Amino acid sequence: MSDFAPNARFSGHGLACLRGERMVFASLDFALDAGGALLLLGPNGSGKSSLLRLLAGLLKPAAGRLAWNDQPVADDREAHSARVHYVGHHDAVKPVLTVWENLRFWAGLHSPAAGDALTAGALERFDLKRLAEVPGKLLSAGQKRRLNLARLLAAPAPVWLLDEPTVALDRASVKRLEADMARHRAEGGMVILSTHAEIDLPGAAELHLNRFTPAAPDMALLAGDGEDWL
Amino acid sequence: MSRLFGIIHRDLRLALRQGSDSVMVVTFFVLTVVLFPFGIGPEANILERVSSGVLWVTALLASMLSLDRLFQADYEDGSLELLALTPTPLELLVLGKVAAHWLTTGLPLMVAAPVLAVLLNMNADGFVTLLLTMLLGTPTLSLIGAMGAALVLGARRGGVLLSLLVLPLYIPVLIFGVGAIDAAVQGLPVHAHLLILGGMLLAALALTPWATAAALRQALE
């Protein structure tokens, strides 16, 4: 797939994010090359999830632009969606569909080329194969999270945006995820991940989001309005 | 195209396994229509006179019943985010979801309508027209309703708000639906009414998916 090209580059320039009336971060720059990884760090509310949603295309940046190989992402949203996998806080598991049906639906929707073999491989990889015929409502939180993560392998895409992927996962599953991320990067993929837990992501660049929080004027103004803002 | 069928297939499967929505909509339709003979008395000529209006108003309310669930479940479990992030245009996915909604609610209403028409002593000349107006009108209701459902996503008491938004927009469908049946019963030509209903369906088909998708994107921000 051409998007896995070794010279691919995903970058953002001067990104700003506005949530409600609050500027969460501003003038944020990043650049990621094929095989790279970016670890988002920062306290609660510093904008890690907002940045990931912005990178996925769910949020529009208040300022700045995102580029893929120096082409603005906004020019072709659908091409961007095809390159990106986003794993957020919700697992999007339908209670009445089986594990297999859930995963097969998302894989087919993301890339029609993704066949049964890839879906089966992804289930195997995340240790869900014996649960394939179990309806989603019977899964534990960790199993749902693994099913959500299995989408990453069932329909290959070069950019993985993971918002605290290790929540609810046991140690063995975290190890497996680390191995999958390493393999994905070796194939020329990119990983952008936010976490509060320990995760092994060798050679990852770190982005401390609290450094991009706009300082004095905004915050002073808000503080003047009373504490119910927080 | 395979993606469009993919989402229709999934939504139909969800509806079949959860079961409740179609049954609820049809039951509401039947029960409410059955109330009318009790309310206005069993005189055949009065029932015959109001039958087309009663059927259409009740069908309209029934099809609105299930609207607030159209996107709500997907919104709550995060599926909507993923749908918005697939390489398929969201407008197309909206169309798929509306198609599934019509198949599980509009179509059962259409099947139930002639039976209830007999109950209300509707003139047999109106039956074919009743079915045709339902066939053209109920998909329009689903399309317009989806727009309202997307707009109230995430709002508290969304159901009430939804009916306030959507019911006024249903009025043209109601007028021409009832008008066509009345014309048929009186032996007048019904082409004009049906063409206008068809025109409204085409307009809704072309316009509402854009509005619905825009409202969904807004809700996800």
C-alpha cells in the first residue's frame, strides 16, 4: 500500500485547539516520519485526547494545519481517514453482535479489501479467537478493549492514534500490544499514543502537552469569572 | 457500494436481534388507530370520512417514535466516531442507516396500513393509493426524521425536542398523502399528488443526508 511508503511524513504546524471557550493548546508543532512514534504526555486536561481527535479529523483545529507528505490533510478527508486508525475511550462494541461480526463490520467498512483472513488473524493475535462467537454484551472491559484494538490489524492503516490504549488491559495484553506496535513501525507505520501508564515504545519522541497550554492572559481572564469554570 | 450494504446489513441485524423497535412501532400504530372507533363512535360513514387522515397522522407519529434511537446508541458506544472516521463519506453511511430504519419501521407500517384501513371502513378504491402514498411518503419521513435525530444528539430531553423539530416538516407529506387517498376515493385522478410525493422523496434523498451528516459531525466535535 502506497501510504506505507518509507518516506511518508505526517506533520502539524501551529496547531491550536479550542474547547468551549478555553484554549487547550496553541502553536503546537510536530512531525513524524515512517516508522516513528510519538508519546503524548501531560496531566489530565492538557489536551492529549483533543490532540488525538484533531489528528484523526474528528475535531477541526482552531488554527494551524495538518499535512501528509506536505499536502494539507484538509484537502482530502477521505484519504486521510483511510490512513488513520483511531482508538478512543469508547470501544464501539455492539452488545448483540458477536465478536467476529463486530470486528468484521469495522474491517470491511475501513477497507473493503480486508478479508476474512485478516479478521481471523487479528482475533488470533489479540487472543480473542475462542470468543469469536460470543456476543459483545458478555465481554469484560479488557476483552472489549482488545476487540477494539484488533481493528488495527484487521484493516491495515499506516497511522495508529491510540488514546490510553492500555486501560483495562492485563500485563500480557500490554506486552502483545507493544510487540504489535514495534512490528507496525518496522513495516513503516506510525504510532501516536497517549498514556499515563508505563508502556515500552523504543525511540519514541515525547510531546509534553502542558508546554503548549497558553499562559497568562486567557487563564487569568477565566479565573476572574469564578471557579465554576473548573 | 459494498460499504453501504455493509451498514444496512449491520443495522438490520441489530434491529432483528434487539427486536423491540419494529414491534413497538407497529403496535403503537395498530393500537392508536383502534382507539379512534372508540373515540368517535362506530358510525361507518364518519370512520370512512376520517380514515385516510387517521391512518396518515398515526403512521407519522409511529415513525417518529423510533427516531431518537437512530443515532443515539451509536453515539453512546463510540461507533459514531468510528463511522465518521471511515474512508466512506458520512453522507452515504447516513443513507444506509436511514434505509435500514425505513426497512424496520416504514415497511412494517405499510404492511399494517391496509388491514387498519379495512377496520376504518375505508373505501376499497383507496387501498392501492394508500399503499402508494405510504411507499413514497414513509421514506421521506425517515429521511427528514434522521436530520432531526442528528440535530438533537446529546441534548437532554432530545425526544421532545425532536418532535418539535420534525413534526412541522412532516406536514407537506401528510397533506399530499391524505389528499391522494381522498382523490382516489372520490374517483378523481391521483397522479399529481403522487408525483408531488415522489418529488418530495427525491428532494429529501438528495438534501437531507448532507444536513444529517453535518449535524452528526457537529455532535462529535
